[in-house]
Amino acid sequence: MQIDYIIVGHGLASVAVVEHLKKYSKSFLVFSDENPNASSKVAAGLYNPVTGRKMKQTWKATELFPYLEEFYSGLEKSTQGKFLHKKAIYRPFLSLEDQNDWMAKTNRSDHFINATYTVSHFPEYINDEFGGILLNRSGFLDVKEMLECHRSKLISDKQFRNERLDFEKLDIKEDRILYNDIQSKSIIFCDGPLSKNPFFDWLPTAPVKGEILHIKTEKPLPNEVIFNRGVFLVKSPKHDYYRVGATYEWNNLDYEPTEKARKQLTDKLDDLLNIKYEVLEQVAGIRPASKDRRPLIGNHPELKNVFIFNGLGTKGVSLAPFFANEFVESIINLKKLNDEVNINRYYPLYSS
Ligand SMILES: Cc1cc2nc3c(=O)[nH]c(=O)nc-3n(C[C@H](O)[C@H](O)[C@H](O)COP(=O)(O)OP(=O)(O)OC[C@H]3O[C@@H](n4cnc5c(N)ncnc54)[C@H](O)[C@@H]3O)c2cc1C
């Protein structure tokens, strides 16, 4: 079999890269070992242009957010799936001071803000006595559903192999790559965290474990918004539970749910919700983050046909589409890749 690209992994990164390769009619084959704890399978899929205690616009929000909605809507059409859920995020103010700080800022022309409230807006469900802020251009991607739809399409187009790619069997020559029965021009690693990739083990990664609870509330929460303060509550579109998350843990990088994370999440939930709930399940995953919190994208320092698209960290849903477009344009049209994401910033760390 002769192809243009071998793609390793099938998560948010791979889907975005593959879809942009298709635009240029490139041939490819995706290998994925289908780890049930893969970051993309565990993620709640929230996208939110304004984050943190200080409610700051996220990096490159004005470019990333319009692009992600266009990208995933297009993918829904081509896979006949439904996984993009555009929804306003409601973030209650923490205190009168928080409210005042925010009201002082709202005369700025910020198109991510839908409305601000100075009195409680959802008193039947949450503690929001100081009101809150409603954000635009936010929502969630049902990542698991998106991956299933995408995978089915790849299988029917004979572009998917449900197997782990064995690094040792790769034979990388200057003008081609050989792997079992396949001859490919190039290879792109979209293999997420902890994959022990020998080609890119010199990159400064900083994987972060995250845990999420699945809970059932005594009555359904309003469907038009996602509550988010300290924790987010995202309704599973197909099932009768909410995803609540997430925690951050830089040590103990395993897939085991912990008591510590459960307590952190339930403490925050108790602070936010004023209705009863029951914890149904707890899941853990590991985010592929980098030391400087920017994606790790680009070409191997010596092997001109070996590439990486990784390091999406906590924001895979919003980063993947925009940077996959930039990445694919850089390898096909030789356009310059954004310096902040290009792994050439770390070339001095590489020794052959
Ligand atoms: C608890 C938690 C909550 C999160 N919530 C959000 C959120 O709300 N919003 C958001 O934007 N992001 C969120 N994230 C982050 C997001 O999940 C990641 O940024 C994203 O999933 C990374 O995608 P990826 O494709 O790079 O990696 P992965 O999803 O890890 O995919 C890589 C795939 O490659 C496969 N693979 C690895 N090596 C090989 C090999 N040799 N051969 C074959 N296959 C291989 C793996 O099995 C895996 O399936 C969350 C993450 C966690 C853990």
C-alpha cells in the first residue's frame, strides 16, 4: 500500500490533521490503539473563550473560536453526526467585589460577553446571589461521539487500522517510510501523552492528570446554559448525567480515580449547586501538555519526513482545528508555522 502520510493516534489532534490533509487530497492511514482512557475520550469537551479567576480572554481566542465552530459543524455534515453543542456559559460572581471588578470592565467592547446580571439569575439551582456573567461563543464538543462518527467514516473509507504502531518496526529512509506492508512519504505523530515516542522524547512535556465525575442531579439543570465556577457541569447529550470537572495533578500520572480528586470536585460542587446530586462514576485521563503551555507542532530536526502534532494540553477542542490548518499548510505549501507552537523553539535540546 502506497500513501502520503501515516498518522499515529486517533484523538482530537489526529481528527483535525486528517481533515485538513483531505482538503489537499492527500492519502493517509490512521493507526490507533484505542486506549479507553485517552485524553480525548475522557474530556468534557468544553470550549470557553474567557477563563480563569480573573476571567481573561484565552490565547488567540478571536482566531480560534470562530474557526472551531466552522470546523466541527463541517465535520458534522461530512460524518452525518451531531456533536457540536453551542451553549452560553454562565459564571456566577464570587462576591460583591468580583461583581464590581467585572462591571468596571464590561464597557469594553468584548464580543464574547452576552450579558451580565447583578442579582441572582438561577436561584432554583445554584448559589449565584451576586449575579453572574453569560458568555458567547462557548459550548462543548461531545468528543467521544465525534471520534466514533469520524472513526466509522475512516473505516468505511479504508483509512483506519485499529492497532498500535510499533516504533521499532518503522524503517525511515530519506525519501520514504516503510512499515509492514505500507510505504508512506511521511509520518505524523498525533499520539498524545506518555506514548514513549523515541523520535520526540527530547521535547519538554508536562503531562497533567485530570479527573471528572459523572453526576445525576435531583432535577434537570436549565438546558440553555453551562454552569461554570470552580467546576463546570456539562450534560451528556445521550445519557442522563452531567460531567463535572476537572482536576489538575502533575505527579501520579496514572489512570486511577482518587479520593483526593473526588473531594476537590464535590467541595466545589457543594459550593455551586443548591440542589441534591448523586455521584455515578469517576474517570481519569492525562492531558498532553507542554512546559510552556503551547502546542508542540512541527518537523523533526533531522528527519524531514517525520512530524509531530501534540501538546494540546487543557484546550484540545479549541486549539486542534486552527493549528491543524496552519500545520498542514506549512507542510504542503511550505507556509511558515507560528513560532509559538513550532517545535523548532526546542531544537537546541535535541541531540542525535
Ligand atoms: C479530565 C480531562 C478533561 C478535559 N477537558 C477538556 C475540555 O473540557 N476541553 C478541552 O478542550 N480539552 C479538555 N481536555 C484536554 C483534551 O482532552 C486534550 O487536549 C486532547 O484530547 C488531546 O488530544 P490528542 O489527540 O493530542 O491526544 P489523545 O486524546 O491522547 O489521543 C492520542 C491517541 O493516540 C493513541 N496512540 C498513542 N501511541 C500510539 C501508537 N504507538 N500507535 C497507535 N496509537 C497510539 C492513544 O491511544 C490515543 O488514542 C481534558 C483532558 C482531560 C484528561
